[in-house]
Amino acid sequence: MQQAYGLDIPLSLDDLCDPRRMALIVYDMQVGIVSQISDGARITQRVTEVIDAARVGGFRIIYTRHMYLPKEIAGVSQLRTAMAWQRVNRVSDVKPHFLRDSPEFALIPSLSPHSSEAVFDKISMSAFVGTPLDVVLRDCRIQSFLIAGIAIEIGIEPTVRHAMDLGYFPVLINDACGSGDKTAADRSLASLATFGGSLQTDVNTIVPLLTRGASGPEQD
């Protein structure tokens, strides 16, 4: 940690991993998303390991879920995105996936948020657009967050970039982040590393840092 102009400037994971200043964001670990990637079971296991460690260490945990609206109210952006992802040329051919309360919209069963944890629904790629995430983090005096989940190249990179513009210090847990396109995901990680302003780590490195104090309040 460096001090300058009355500020504490973190430089390393060791500086950042304090439950008073850091939270965990679990990005879109939903039934209909995890099932789409080939290593969904491996990512699930690693995300679960991080969640367990964060709970032991007393870190705040926030989950996100991606939601599509009914076509009649979805709007231009959602309809165009749905056409691209579903590889159809007409709006009439779009099938409305991830509707609220649909089975695919739910978080995977192995993730059971505690009553002391939050779940935010979104229709954008950045978890900061249209959700209370920024307000909640700032009100809890959170300056940094870990992020794990799916998918690096679709929603995690936009969330990390948005967070840096908002003044946060994001940390990606690379082997707890899944992707649908490995080439695109590698490109995203390389771009973020080149840009600076965020860090990348792995489960084996971060878990001991999350649990080292083990003095935070236990979540029910």
C-alpha cells in the first residue's frame, strides 16, 4: 500500500483483500448460461470454492442474473442482440429466453444465496447499468471487488471496464470465470491486462487471502 495526498493506494492483492473494502460479485451463474459452456461443472466448482472462502472471511457477496424482457417491451437493443445470438434474421423468429421466473433464468441449484447476500437482475452486459450495484458498493465503503462467473467475453469484461471508470479496482478470478469463446475470452483478458486498472488472479491464490482473517461476521 502506498500513501499519497492523504490517500491509500493499493498495489497488490494483499492490499485489496480486506472485507471492509472488497466484495465478491458472482456474475450470471444461471441454469441457462452454465449449461451452454463445455466446462460449466469446473467453473461451478471453482465459483463455489470462492463463495465459501468469501463467507468465511466475512466478505459481502452479490449475485447477478441476466434477464430478457418479453418481446413486446424488449426494445431495439435487446431484440437486435437476441437476433444476433440466436442467428435469426427476423424479430418474429426470436425466442424469448431468460424470462423472469423461467427455469433457465434461475441461479444454478448449487448456489444458494444467503439472506445476508444480494441478487441483482439486469438486462445489460455491465452489472452497473440499471441495477443498485454502484449505490450499494459505495454505501458499504467498498473500493474493490472480485468477480467470477460467466462469461468473460460477454459480460465480465464490460463490467470490469465500467467499474474502472467508476473508480473501483476490479480483480478477475480467471479460472473461476467461464467463456463461450476461448479465443475471445483470451483477447478480453489480454486487453484488460494491457489497459491496467484491474488485476487478475486464480482460485488457489485468492482463497487463502479471503480466509486469512476469518474474523468477519458469519452469514446465515
